[in-house]
Amino acid sequence: MKIGIVGTGILGEAVGLHLLDVGYEVVVFNRTKQKTENLKKNGATVVKSPKHVAENSDLVITVVKDGDALNDVIFSDSGIIAGRHDGMCIADMSTVNPNSTKEISEKVTITGTDYLEIPVMGGPNVAIDGRLVLMASGEKRIFEKFKKVFDSIAEQTFYLGNTGTAHSIKLAMNLQISMLALSLSEGITLTKKAGYDPEIFLKILNSTYFKTGMSEGKAYKMIKESYEPTFTLANLKKDLDTINDTADSCNAELPMAKLARKVYADAKDAGFGDIDYTGIIAYIAKLSEK
Ligand SMILES: NC(=O)c1ccc[n+]([C@@H]2O[C@H](COP(=O)([O-])OP(=O)(O)OC[C@H]3O[C@@H](n4cnc5c(N)ncnc54)[C@H](OP(=O)(O)O)[C@@H]3O)[C@@H](O)[C@H]2O)c1
């Protein structure tokens, strides 16, 4: 089984490195070629276009920014469909709008190409060891055909049925991430401004029912003002746009999601977009300086 990856940013690179590590042949393309160098060093074949990835792969995993980028890499003249062959499947790991996914899936399927959505939870630090959590939607027979690969990428794989379901659940997951980062940011900022050690706040929080993976992990980096990105603030803001668009399209009134979008958008506009999403604390701390 040859696996292609289109989009070797923070997540795509880590997934590719893991697949190489467990013995798959991996073919990659990234718009900015420099981001394929590490994969090449580790044995991946780097090609010139998504079309070439398709020609050389049985399963093409797309890991790009959003629905527009996904449309580009699939349907452009040098896109995946231009290099399609019978039996090939596109599995999209990007976080995109479930409505866009349904449209893309239909357009892909018309060409005789199989399509799955496989959004994941977890960042490069767990992707590198195959410990993501993967949610899959699309036809079950296609999912079963490639399940072995998905089980290699993820420590837990959930098959969720019809196209659009996995992305809807993924958006609800990322809403949790955005709120958790905000509530930790405000809790730490409040403790600091009141003149107390935020580590004490975390120690107590992590002794209670309200602890989370984030409060036990990244929160300590937030205190140390360490924001090396595993998932950028700009990408979480992009997901909050998608969450709000999706909520509008199904008449869900989500007041906190609207507020969170504004806070992350303001932080991005203020120059905090390229740091880790937990760097939202730096933007919030700055507000208190006024
Ligand atoms: N990082 C995580 O922890 C994580 C976890 C779960 C899901 N995700 C999702 O996975 C996707 C990738 O995330 P990431 O963290 O890897 O982001 P990233 O480092 O910002 O990478 C984005 C990727 O998309 C490509 N891209 C953007 N616009 C494009 C276009 N118009 N045409 C072709 N390629 C385009 C970029 O290419 P260039 O390098 O040329 O810009 C890059 O390969 C996003 O949808 C994100 O929400 C990320």
C-alpha cells in the first residue's frame, strides 16, 4: 500500500514521519517545498504536484488549511483528480466545514474516486507516535479497506457513518479546545494579577474534577510564556469561523462560540496568529497592560 500526503505542514509532516517509521511507502507534496525536506531525509518521495501524488498512491491523505485549500489540491489542473486511478481513495484529515465536505465528496465520487473524511484530535507530538484520535465518515466499505492505515495513524479510530458527521463532531471538539485555552488563560491571568503564583492555581485545579489534559500539560508552558506552535492560533481562529458558519447553517445559537471567535480574531489581528493557540494567554495578558 502506497500512501500519499498532500500538505506537510505541522500535522501532515508528523503523520508522514510516523507512516514511514512503521514501514509504509510515502509520497508527499507541499506547496512550499521546504516543508518536505525532513520527510525526504526520512525516506519519503517528494513529487511536484498533488497530481503526481495521486498517480503514485493508493490512499491520498490531504492535510491542508481549509475547504478552499482542499478544493485547490483536489480539483486544480495539477490536482489529485488529474492523477486519479481506479481503486484510489482521498481521505481528508484537514478540519473543514461539514457542508463543504459534502460538496467535495460528491464532486470526487462522480469521478469514480473514493472519498472519506478523517479529521483527527491531537497534534504533531502524538501524531509522530501514531497516537491521534481519528473520526471517519463516508462509505463503510471504503473505511474498512483502509482501516489498517487509520489504526496505525491513531490509537483510537471511530467510524461515524455518513459524510459530514466526522467534521461536525470535530468542530464540536475544537470548540472545547478554544474555550479551555481561554478559561485557563483568564484563570492564570487573574491569579497573576491578584499577586499569586499561577502554579498554585494549577496545582489545585489539577487536584479536582475540573482538571483537563490541557490544565495538566500545556498550561505549564502557558505560565512559562512558551508558545512553540503545535497548532497555530490562526488555525484555531479559522476553525472558530467554521464553527460559527456551521452553527448558522443549522440554526444553532452558540453565544460563547461567537465571543470566542472575536477574541481569537482580535488576537490574530494583533499579531499573535503564528504562535501556538495557547498563546491566546499572551494576548489576554496584554489587555491588562492598558
Ligand atoms: N496541528 C494540529 O494539531 C492539528 C490537529 C488536528 C487538525 N488540524 C488541521 O489540519 C490542517 C493542517 O494543520 P497544520 O497544523 O498542519 O497547519 P499548517 O502547519 O498551517 O499547514 C497548513 C498546510 O496547508 C497548506 N495550504 C494552505 N493553503 C493551501 C492552498 N491554497 N493550496 C495548497 N496547500 C495549502 C500549507 O501549505 P504551505 O506550507 O505551502 O503554506 C500547509 O501544508 C488544518 O485544517 C488544521 O486545522 C491540525
